[in-house]
Amino acid sequence: MQHCSVAPTPTHCIKYFYSSGSLETKYQRVADYYAGKSVFVTGATGFVGKVFIERLLSNCKDIENVFVLIRPKHGADTGKRLQKIFDVPLFDKIKQTRPGDLKKVIPIEGDITTSQLGLTPEDKKVLADKVSLVFHSAATVRFIDKFQDMMNINVEGTQRVIDLSRSLKNLEKFVYISTAYSNSHIQLIDEKLYIPTKELSAVRQMIRDHGTDDTTVNEYVADVTNTYTLSKGLCEELVRQNKDYLQTIIVRPSIVTPMYHEPLPGWVDSWVAATAVFSNVSRGLNPYLYSSEDVVCDLIPVDYVANLIIIAGAKGAITDDVSVYNINSSSENPITWKCGSDLYLEQSKRLGYCNKSMREMKVSKSTFVVNTMTFILQTVPCFFADVGLVLRGKKPRHLREGFRASVLKDIIRPFTSTSWLIKSKKTLALISTLDDHDKKLFPCDVNNIDWKEYSAIFCRGVREFLLKGN
């Protein structure tokens, strides 16, 4: 007899039957939960959003519709923007095997920054009548965005999606995609909600009074990791405030990296965090990092994130509180920034993507050491490389690339110089309730990541999909 670690609820659609006089539970597969249902997704144009949609269509073949919120942009209507989502190699396999399934994805014109998401009355009615689950992942992850813009998109945008969700007649679950660093003021992060470092009402008042004053804003947020993590923590507080009206689940991924498994190992379309840092090392643009030998780099492949979101939507526990699932590697299968960088460089050399004499990245938490060694090992060589280009009549580029690498290094310094221990016991317990078929179809157990194997996939993916073979 197979047991489920969560209490039976109507949303699990669990069936019971008697066998030999005892009550037994019939296991419902993840895909069967989504059969005949329609979902509403925000953030579909993002890295995680694209993979989530592809995995949902590929592995939940009987899902009815996937409604996606899309903002018209640069004169392109929602249909063209939706087509742009599909015009990436990620969707090649489904185009070849079941192209008709892409028609299940229906664009809903709207804007997360506007009142009522900018939806028409007709679209509201369609969503209200048909949607069973909402997956909200839309957010700006640009750490340098203006404070008021960050809050309007991430925090107020989440409030608008919550307001819409409360109007959906057939809604079973609201799944919010947060970040493992939403509570970065705590170094041991469990799968539960925490009190934010700043009150939401105070932040809103701050924006009304001083939102355009960069000096005042910088002083106000000086005690938090950055405005992005602050905004995500406030989003979780919004979710908590609405838990009596929505059956809610939060999924918190850590540093999202290229795809590990199906459908396209190595696929990536986003230069963020570790992806950019490791690539810069292999290109000679990151000789030193603000870190130490033992600082953990909490990597998680994007397909693991998408798979867990799908699983959580189908089988996540619905309780009086909000269920939180962390998807990360630091507590179960950790790797450090130094080790991750060295593995990436090793694979880059093995695959012939960089010079075999390229130096390994060094680490130090000293600003003086990092800046001095960066100048000697990066700035000076880049200068002379540009001189060589100019003398040959070519446009200089090395100093510009080196400058971008240095800016990134400064932006992510809080994450490369601090180790968090982020627990994921609830996630592992949820995964353990799956049968072998679902575990194979939706892999997301971090204990199964072979970092050396994954580094080669990571490296090839960056080379093929971001650097385009250059």
C-alpha cells in the first residue's frame, strides 16, 4: 500500500476503495490531476516560465488550456509575443511530436503593473469560468531596477494577481514562485514563512514620500541584501495575508541554472548569477570573486524548478497555513562557488572552449585584494587586447566586457560572500510520495545531481545557447 505524506483533501482528487476489509488509497499521477483542467500563468516569457510551460505541455498531455498573461510590447501583439516564446530550441521536441498541443496555450493581453492587470471584461470572465490553478512567477529580477519599479512589479503586481485569483470561481490552488533568498536576513532558512525585515505599509509609505529620491531610498534599504530579496519577502507577506481566501503554495528556488535533463540538456536563455560568473571565468573576465573557499553556491537546474512547481500544484499540501517548498541544493548536495567555477573551467578546457592555460578563479572577501588583482589580471590584459584590436582596425571590446563582469561581481557580492543553509525536507518528502513513473517524468531530487556531469552540460549549454558557439 502506498501512503501520501499529506492529508487527503478534495483538491487531490484521491479515491478510496476497500481491499480485504481495509481502507486503501489509490495513487493519482501528477498528469491525471491536471487532466481536463485549465491554468493561468504569469511570467511565461521568463526563463523558468518557458520551461514550466514546456514541461506542463509535454508531461501533462490532457491539460485543457494554459492561459498566459502577456504584455504587448514594441508594437507586437500578444499572439506574436507568444510565438516568440515558442521560437526557441526548447520547444523543438514538442513541435516535432505534438505540435497541436501548442494551441492549448492561449495568450491573455494584460500588464502586471496596471490596475486589474489591464484585463478586458471578456478575458476576466473566461478566466473566472475555466481556471483551476494560478501559477504566479512574473517578477523583475534586475537587481539594479529603481526601487519603486521593483515594488510595483513584484509586490503590487502580486497583489493584483491575488485579487484576480480571488475572483476565479473554480480555483483550487494559487501557487506563488518566490525565491530561496526572500528571507536572506536569516542564514538558516526553513520551509516556512518569516516576518519581513520591513513592514509592507511602511514600504508603501516610503515609496509615496521618497520613491524618486535615490539617496533616501539607498539609506532605507541599506540593511537588506538588495531590493529584489526585500520585494520577494514582502510578496510572501501578501500571500500570508490572503491565505484565508486562497489555498496557497509557495515554491522557493535558489540560483537557477541551465537545464539538466529533458527536453534539451543545457538549454538556457538568461545571463544571471552563476551562469554569467562561471562563463566569465572561462573567458578570462573574472580572475577574482568576493568569496571564500567554503561559501556555498546554491545552484538548481531550471527543469528541477519547473518540475517541482508542477508537482506542488498537483500534490502540495493544503493546510490552514501556507505550504512552502524550497528547491535548492545547499542542504542536501552542496557545491561552493569556488568548486563550481573550477568544474566549469575544467569542462570548458576539456571541450576546447577556452585556452588550456586559463587560470582558475581565486576568491577573497577583501575589497582591496579583489580590486587590485582584478586590475592586474583583468583590466591590464583587456587594455592591451583592445590596443591590439585597434591597431588591426577592429572595434575594441575587451575593456567593455571586463567592466560588465566587474559590475556583475559587485551586484551579486552578497550572494557570493555569504553561505545560507536552506532546508528542503518538505520538498524531499513531497517527492518521496511520487510513484516511480512520476519520479522519472518529473525529476527534481537534488541528491541525484552529479555536479561534474552537470558542469559539462552547463558549459555546453552556455556555449551553444548564449554564446552561439563563439
